[in-house]
Amino acid sequence: MTSLPDKWIGGRVTTTRYQEFWERQDIKFRNFWIGLIGAGAVLGGVLYYLTIK
């Protein structure tokens, strides 16, 4: 997910700063969701295992 196009060379300093910021936010957000889904899968698996047993 690129927030700003690379074509905007005019405001390159601000563009790169914005891109870095958004990439950082995007990585945080993605890691959060991956962690959440992983935790949900583990929890679901444990509950499923306990209910079957």
C-alpha cells in the first residue's frame, strides 16, 4: 500500500517523510492484525480441542 505516488518529485522531502510515516503505520497495523489473527486461531484451536475432548 503506497500512500503517495513516486511521481511527486516536486515535494520529495515531504513525500519521503510521509511515505516513511505511512509505511511505519502500515507495518504496525499489519503486525497487529497478524498477531490478532494468530491469537484468534490459537484460541479457537484450544477451544475446539477442549470441546471435542
